[in-house]
Amino acid sequence: MPKLSDESLAGAMKSIPLWTSDRGEIRRAFSFENYYQTMAFVNAIAWLAHQADHHPDLDVGYNRCVVRYSTHSEGGITERDIQSACAADRLTTPA
């Protein structure tokens, strides 16, 4: 997938309003009540990443996880990153 143009990225970011884009990546900080919930989220992200063969950078703490997506081979953000962010959001959205 090619890198999104600035215009395409602006439109795509509307579908993931809790995410920000900066320096060729998108990121979101997720907060949790405790370590167990954080690790459950991290494991779910790992499973999604394995299935999609698209792996984010994760910064993990006791009750938080910052998820960062970028398609390094394209030098920036692609539709694949946006799709992955949507999948991550669904993990924390009540049914």
C-alpha cells in the first residue's frame, strides 16, 4: 500500500479521532485500570498484528499503552496503518 497523501491522511484521520499523526506515524495512548487489563490489551494487539502481519511499536506501562503505527517500507502512513488503528480501537469499544 502506498503512503497516504496529506489530503488522504486528513480524511482518514476522521475515522480514528482519538489518534494523532506526527512525523510519519499515527499514535494513541490507551489507559486501563490495572496491569492485568493493560497486558490483556497488549496481547490482543499482538494477536491482531500477527494476523495482519503489520506490527506497531508499543510503549507499555502499568496502566497505559501507547500504540504507534507506520509503514516503514513506504516511509509513512498507509491505509494499512489506519485499518490497524481501527482494529485497535475496537478492542476498547463496548459492544
